[in-house]
Amino acid sequence: MAEQIDAQKAFSGTVAPTGADVLDADRLAEWMAANVEGFEGPVEVLKFAGGQSNPTYRLNAKSGSYVLRRKPFGPLLPSAHAVDREYKVIAGLYPTGFPVAKPYGLCTDDSVIGSMFYIMAMVEGRTIWDGAMPGAEPATRRATYEAMIDTLAALHTTDVESAGLSDFGKPGNYFGRQVERWTKQYKLAETEHMPEVERLIEWLPATLPEQTRTSVVHGDYRIDNLIYHPTQAKVVAVLDWELSTLGDPLADFTYVAMAWVTENGGRSGVLDVDRAALGIPELDEMVERYCAATGRDGVPDMNWYFAYNFFRLTGIIQGIKKRVIDGTASSAHAKTMAERVQPLADAAWSFAVKTGA
């Protein structure tokens, strides 16, 4: 059983940045005055406690509150922490009416705060860290899960061309490229030999599923990367677009479906909770809802996709583990995360076995 954490408490709110996380507020205010429409300083800089990969800050200014996302400082793995890509997808989706924060500007000049960053609007609302949603009514839980799936379906049916994102990724063979990418990232961040990962590196590329559709893929779509309306079961912003690209929408759908095969442990999993009593829909209901909204007859057997998703998480968490060892990890929770690598690899291989590996 995963260690139970009060994620709501651990990841919520802001803290005063310390050490390497401190930004030059004067330089930042100067840049914002020149580049952010309607901005009025001075600016107070606070860091969000949650989040792992790209350090994220709340900026309070005379003209209101903003959010800044930047690349971590120090040596980084290639293609990781692509805040410019994040900015591009948000700027493309915002005019279509899809729920993302309003983008204000991207700064590619490292001399302003020490790394590339972008500024977007601060969207007020609720972040749900625990998929069991303690204290909520069953009807609210159901509506919250339905809104999560409906929003994903809306993303996958967004016209890529009209969002100006037709060059945001390569067409076709999404899973092939992803398996290659995460194998490479894993190898670059490898800290010890793991037989399960070696087997997956061999098995996944040999068993790739056929890709029948291409859409914008979020890459990390789950309940705690959404901001819900303060009082309604409505998604007002989807966050954390760092891994987004054009690809197979089933990657996102099967990733969010992982909640149903993952123990809760205070996070997004709902495998071991009493879903019927809580009002949390079953996975087959979510499949049906998603298919109806996206015009599909159904989804293929999900075990291959679960193996792939757990493999990819292994790669991501291995990257964090390497940064913990190198001393560049962005969050106090990083050390706990690093201990999850082996269980993730085991889970990935167990789903591969279910598909006949």
C-alpha cells in the first residue's frame, strides 16, 4: 500500500521562495511592464507548494495576480521542461474557448530571472488532490468525474488547425515515438539496473497499437491538473501542459483511466475506495461517456496502454530521482517520489503480462 499522504495539505497554497527558487522581483516587474498588457507593479513573488517539474509561482501585483512557470535552473535532460511548448499550446487553445488560463507572454531571455518563463492569468478555483474527494457529496463526486471526462473529450475534438497547432507534433506513430523518448530519458537518468524496465524497453516497441486518430494530447491529464470552479463541478482551467503534443488521444484517456487501477494513497487513485458509496463512476461508464462525446465505438483493451503509461511514469519519476541525487529537484516531495520508481516499473510489467508478454 502506498504511503498515505494528505496531498491536499502538502500541495496546496504558496510558500515564500528560498535559495535557488528566489526570483529577481525588480527585473521581473520591469519585463512585465514592457510585455504584459495592463500590468502595474510592484510584484510580490510566492511559490506554489505543489507541482514537481517546472517551478511555478504566484505573482501578486497592483494590477492583479498572475502565474509564472519557468524552467528549473541547472543541467536538464533534453526536451524536458519545455515551457515554450506549454505556452504555445495554451496560446493556441485559449481563443477556442477551451478552459486554459489566459496567456500573457513568454520570455526566452535567460538574463531576466535566470531561465525561460511565461506568464499567464491566475485562475481562482479548487484543485482536487485526492481522487476520493473526502467530504464531498456522492452527486458532486460523480459530476466532478463527468466534467473531467467531458473536458478531455472537448480537448480531443478541438480542431488542431483552427487552434494554430498543426505543427505542434508529428502525425502518426505517437506511441512509437513516446516509447523511444521515454526509453532515452530513462537511460539518461538511470541510477541502477532494473530488469522490469529492460524487459519493457524490448516489449513495448514490438507491440505498438495502431493509431487511428490524432489530436492535441495533454500528456499528464488527471484530476489534480485541473482547476474546478469554486462551487460547481465545472473545469475552469487545465494546467501543466509540459508534455503536450499532437498524438493519439487514447494516450490521455488511458492515462486518466489509470486512477481506476491505482490505489488511492491520498492521491488520484480510486482502485481501493468504495466507489459505489462515494458516487465515483466506474471506469466502463467513463469509457462510454468519452466514446459518446468523441464519436468512438469503444476503446481497445487498455492493458497495453496501462503498461505504457506506467513505463512512462517510471521514466518521469526516474528523472526526478536523478535530480534528487544531483541536488537539483524542485520540490520537497521529490525524495518521496524517487522511492516510487521500482513499484511503478513492477506495475508496468504486470500489465504487460496481462496482455500476454
